Amino acid sequence: MLQEQIRELTAEKFKEIYSIEKFRNEIAYAHDHLDSNSNFKYKATCSWPVKYIVTNKQIEEAKKELDRKTKEIQEKHKNDLLFVGMGCAYDTDIEIGNHRIRTEFLNSEGLQIFVEFSKSCKLKENGIGSFVCTDSVNRSKEIKLKSSFDRQGEYYNFEGLEQDGGLKYMDYTRQTILELVNRIFNCKFKNIIIDNYNIRCDGIVCESPKE
């Protein structure tokens, strides 16, 4: 059985933040470790089986590299349908490659929309998973009506997609998601990108081309 190991982060190992995105994020989001008396001991990565003790300087450098990559990805894929991987990523030649994805985008008319899809537990007969829409929000209307609690239903479950919405019969693939978003939300995205490590969904992630 594997045992947890605590190691110092060497300068040579630290260089991997520029080539291994997951490792970079483990350092950027390092957390406090306390002793038995709840006194601070050190900051360390949340990784298994090896945890690395990191310095504040290393954390700041990892965050700086993450911010740089975030700007690069969002600029490069500004007009692609860019999703943030929110669940557990997995290898696949056909499916999306993450159990839960979300994005916030502007459609072709400038309407701001937030949407999240999650893979269903069971596989279909063709061996591909189906999916549900866990959130579909008209952000433009939400922002406009945010002071009116009684009218929240006007912008949640946008286009009736949340939970079932008929999606459980559709394949959880890039092409299916791309075509669905374009059809339901009046978009003209040509490509779909799933990013698990470089971007956050805390505002507009991408914009649909107008033509």
C-alpha cells in the first residue's frame, strides 16, 4: 500500500510548473499544514502520494505562470466554445474527457449565458455516455433582475434545459455539445475546447462569432 511522503520541493522539480499544468496548480493552490496543536508548520501541495513543501515565493511564481497561461488560452480561443473542466478528467477518444464542464459566453446577439453539463452514470448501447444540463442561466436577465428575488425563475432553467431536457438520449461528445449550444443558444461556434487546468469560469469565458 502506498504511503504518503512529504518532500522538499527542489529547484529542479519546481521547473516542471512550466510543462505540467496539474503540478503547477498543485503548487499555486498549496494549503497550510498544522501540527497537533493547530500551529502552522508549512504549506504543501494537495497531491498523492507525494506532497511537496513549498515556499510563498514558489506559490507566487506558480500563480504568475497560471495567470499567464489563462490569458494566453482565453485570447487564443476567444471565439471557440471554451469549457472549463470542473469534474474528474479522464482519457477518451470520443467523449468530452471530463465528467462535468461549464462555460459562460456571449451568444451571437450579445446575450450572456452560463451553462453546465454533467455526464450520466450509465453508458448507452453504443458505449458512449449521455448527459444532463445541471445549470442553464440567462445571465443577462439575471443581472438585470438581481434585486427581484421573486422573479428568479425568469432566468434559471433557460430554454428548459436543466436536468432532463431530453439530453439523456444524446451522446456526451464534443460534436454533440457544440451543435447543441449553437442550436439552442443562437451561436456560431466552429470549435469546442475543454480546458481542465488553465481557466476559471468566473465571468465571460468566450464569445460566439457573429457570422
